[in-house]
Amino acid sequence: MDPALRGQGAAKALCGDFFGWLKTQGADRVELAVFAENVTGLRFWQGQGFTLARTAGPVAIGVKQHSLQVLARPL
């Protein structure tokens, strides 16, 4: 999301539309992964109803190792 749009509800609206579309396609659950150190991202997704499903990693990106929080929510 463009930083200039953060805090205005644009991401929440976009997610709502996307999740609605997924439902029309027969999906009943969404999972996504967030870097464990991304506290702001984790907070956003938890606010959208996601809960921790499992942890993953470490995953190497460049020279850094990242732990991932895999979050899930029903549709």
C-alpha cells in the first residue's frame, strides 16, 4: 500500500473486496505470511480477523534470515 494512503481505510477496503471475490470463487479460507518483525503488518492483519496458524522459516532474503508468521482466517 502506498504510504500516502495508509491509515485511510484503503487497504481494509481493498482486502474486503478481494476476500469477497475469493468467496465467489469457492474459497473458504485465506492464509498469508508476514515477517515476524513486521509489527505494523501483523497488527493490520490481526485487525482483519487473521489469527496465527503456524510459524515458518527462517527464510533467507539477501543476507538476512526472517521468521514468518503464517496467519489465517475463514471467509
